[in-house]
Amino acid sequence: MTDFTILVLSGAYATSVAATLDVLQAASTLAPRTKAARPT
């Protein structure tokens, strides 16, 4: 089961989509350091 599903609507700002992906990647990277579950 996934934690997040990202829907990108037509006309969405590319920078907003990129920022969302960056935040999720950072959370995935930092999770093991804080002994938290990685988001999927």
C-alpha cells in the first residue's frame, strides 16, 4: 500500500510538482536517520 499518490492535473505548475517530489524524496532519505518509516 502506498502512502502517497500524486495526481498532476493539466495546467499544473511544473515547479509545484517538482517541489512536491523533492519534499517526498527528502522525507524518504531522512526517515532512516530518525528511525521513522519511509514514505512510499
